[in-house]
Amino acid sequence: MDYFESCSGLMDIGGNIREGHELYYDAKAKYYYGVGKFDSAFVCLEKLQMGAKDIMCKEAVYKGLMLFYAKQNQPDSVIKYSKLYCLMNDSAAIVSSAEEINRTQALYDYNHVQQEMMEKIREADNYKLILVCSVFGIILALFILYRLYSIKKRNHDKMLAEKNSKYCGLLTEYENTSGELMKAMYNFEQYRKDKEDELQRIRESIASYRRTTEHIDNSDVEQDVGNNEMVKRLHKMAVRNVCITAKELADMVSFVKNTFPEFYDKINNTETKLSEREKFICIMIRLYLIPSEISVLLDISIQNLTNTRSKINKKLFKTGGTKSLDHNLRRLS
């Protein structure tokens, strides 16, 4: 005890223990009882009685004084402190029961809160599962839409390429048949007639692609248009599904400017208010490029091209629709 009092840091200079640790005096008094130092034990009990503020301290004081006076053979004091001890003992039991009830209530509250927490965790897990499923569903829907769009675009591009390939083949066939006709026109009348019939059939097929009922002009200028290498290159680019380059555009404009100057001047007239793209479309129509080829070369949809053609017809010829546009443009020069 001497070591505790010197090293614990709980004792003040006067040898008194700090407030809140008064039960130490009860243990010290019991020690003095054990070694027969009853006066020292009584002093400790007095210190405990002066600092006793709770039931436990008072119970210890009354019990210690009861034992002390029993040793001193003072029955009146023994009876007095016995009654006080019993009273404090009952109060301590009540406090202990209340504390036990409080502990039980706290344990119940803890279990209840823990149960609510587990329910909240399960609810949060359900929300997470719903969120994950929703995100997955959205991603799957976007993927399916993208795949459908890709398939549709691929089929559309394939259809345009096939259509342009057929048209280019017809142009090549027309060119070859025209050459054969020129070679045989003086020697084989029947051969000439057969080739003329074949040319007529091809003209009708080409006219159907150009969406016009006009006959193909066999003049030298129009023949030059069909035989021009730049124009042939544009047909082949459309077959390969390749967009026209800036250089090809410049060559195309230069060719039309030199070959059809009146046409070029009219579409560039400021009063017409044609945009650059609309001028390019006019030039391509003048060079006998069909809508599917123009769509590929300028990388625009067929519907967009149709709308633009209608605007051109209205600006240049005050006419609605697109049916007469090709014929009207070729009459400008």
C-alpha cells in the first residue's frame, strides 16, 4: 500500500486520496483490521465517511463501523450502524437492480438497432442489385441498338455499292457497244441495227437510273462527258463507296466550267443563292451522276439529297419536287 500511495499519483500532499477513489479507504481499513490496528482502521473509515457520496461508499462505511464497534463491545453503536448498513444494503440492491434493468434495456436496444441495421443493409443490397441490373439492361439495349444500326448501315452501303456497280457496268457496256457500232456502221447494216437496238435498251436502263425519260444526247459534247477520265473516275469511286476528295471536286468544277460555261455561270449567279453543296450537286447531275452515286461521293443520305434536289429545283426553276430537275439543269447549256 505504501508503494501504491507513493507511485499511483492519486494521493495529495496531505495523504488523502483524490475524489472518486474513496473506496480505497475501505480496503485500507480492512487491512488494518487484519493486522489488529483498529484505531488506524477507524481513521480510514472516518475519511471514507467524510468523502462518501454514493451508496457503495456509505454501505462500506456503515459495515466497517458496525464491525469496529462490535470489536469495541459497544452494542448501541453496533445496532445503529447495523440498521444504517441494512438500509444502505437495500438501497444498493435497488440501485443494482435498476442498473441491471438498464443494462438489459440497453442490450435489447442494441439488438433492435442491430436488427434494423441489418434490414437497412439488405435493403441497400437490393437497391444495388436493381441498379446493377438496370445499368446492365441499358448497356445491353444500347449494344443491340448499335448492332442493328451497324447491320442496317452495312446493308444500305452494300445496296448503294451494288446499284452504283450496275450503273457503272451499264456505262461501260454502253461505251463498248458504242465503239463496236462505230467500227461496224459502214459494213454491217444488220449488225448496226442490232447494236442500235442494244444501245436503245441500255439507254432506257440508264435513263431509269437517272430518273428521267429524256433520251441520251449523242452530241460530241455529251460524248466527251461520258468518255472523260475524270467522270469515269467518279463513277468508279461511287462503286467502291469512296467519298470525293477536294482535288476531285476541283477537277470536276474546272471541267464543267470549261465545257459548259453558260451552265456554270447560271448556277453561280448570285440571284440563285445556291450553297456550295447545292452547286456541287448541280454539277454532278450535269455530268450524268445518279442520286445513289452523289449520295456516296458527298457522304449524305438519300433523303437529304432528295430534299436538297427539291430546294435546287425551286431556287433555279421555281418548280417543286425533283422529277424535272435533271432535265432542267441540262437545258441550261
